[in-house]
Amino acid sequence: MSLPAAPRSRLSLAPLALLTACGGGVGQVEVTTWAEETVIEGIATDDGWQVDFDHWVTGFGEIVLSSVDKGDAVAEAEGPWVADWAQADALLPVTTIDEVPADRHDFGFSTHVVLSSSTPVNDVPADVLEVMLNEGYAQHIAGVATKGDQSVAFSWGFPTAVSYGPCTNGQDGTDGVAVNEDEATEAQIWFHADHLLWDELGTEEAGLAFDAIAAADADADGTVTSEELEAVDVVAAGYETAGVDVADLFDFITFSVSQMAHLNGGGGCTARGYEGGHDHDH
């Protein structure tokens, strides 16, 4: 059973707080989101695994446009929203922010725990939402990895809330988004799913690995839990931490996932809220 998706039309899914609109013209910012085709198609790792996803559900919101020069917020859309990337084969409409002053603005947003008020932007499994609400998860990821005749399942919850911004525009390398008078500007929130399987922090050129994750199945039941990953020494497993204080393999994955958000494709965003170390439950 899935919750119904919001209509795929130009609308605002949550009340918008317009903070300033003094002088000059105004335009719109149309916010969309996606996690690339990798969640639907699966990810082939460098060490020979095919990782396929049953679901990848993320809670997000707190979109803020702010002055590049002064840092003052000029418009915002709180949300909250929730999406299942395993059901998204293209950009999903999120909301339209009206009456945005025509200018260049920094763009920020956050991932946070799913709430009862979170609006689905596509079909999200109701049973997964229930788990996330009960456990306080911001993201929940489940699937199966295969290599030859070996199959390993996983189902992990992440309560980590992360704020992103300012962001570089991935289309042209400029700051945030430029809003023109009487025009609509699209701001695409992208989540790069391959971060889940990175073997190195601090670079967008990391390898993709699953061998160490599969080997963490200590009870050989065919499912790797977050507790089993916490028993793995991440450095001994061959992962590069780039000086980040991660405690174990699950902590490494949590930190890597916290760095997955981008603007308009590959535009980098400053991420705040998780610095490594166990602030997660299971």
C-alpha cells in the first residue's frame, strides 16, 4: 500500500512564507527533486556487485532563498515533503515559490525526519513511512545486492538531519539561482545515490564498493544490519576517511549519505548537521 502522490502540477504543497519583497520586480522559483536513475536501475560497484533498491525514502524541506550579499532570507517554503527515489524515474515537482525578488539568491534546504505532516511528492510505501515515523528516520534505504550466486539484503534507517547551503548551481557554476522578473526559474534538488557505496570521503571521484558491507554479515543470515556494520573497522576495511572522524563502517556510510545533496545536477552544497560519530539509532 502506498500513500497517494501529490498531483504533478504547478502548485504549492505547503504554506509559503514570503519574507521580503521590497522594490524591484519579482519572479518565481519552481522546485523539483530527483535522485538520478541509479536508484531505479541499480548501481554496479567496482568490486562486482549489482545493488538494487526496494525503496529509498527521504524526508526533506526547509527551502530557503537568501541574499547572496547580505545572507538575509527573502523567501522560503517549509514543506515538509517525502519522496521514494525507487519510484522516481524523472524530476518530481515539489513546490513553486512566488513573489521572489528578481536577483541572484543563495539556495538552501534540509533533510530531516519524516513527520505526519510530510506530503509525498510521489508514491511512498505506507509501511515504510510508518517505520520512519515511529523510529524518527530522515532516510530509509532497503534493497538487495548480488554477486554471482551470492545475495545480500540490507535495510537501514538514518535519523540524521542535514542542512544544505549555500549551493553552487550545477548548470553554470554560479552561486545559487538567478531569478528574473516575471519569469520562472527551476531549482533542482538532486540526491546522488552513489554516495551510499563510496569507499572514500572528500572527493566526487570515489570508488563504489560492497565487498566489505557483504563481509559484515556476521551471522551469515543473508542480511547486513547497521549493528553489524558498526562492528567493522572502516580503515582496516580499506576505506579512505579523508580525516573525517567516523567510528566504523556504518558511521562512514551515514556521513557519506549526508553529503549526497546537490543543486541542479552536480552543484555542490555545504552540508551541516553530521560531522561523524554515532548520533544515530537503528
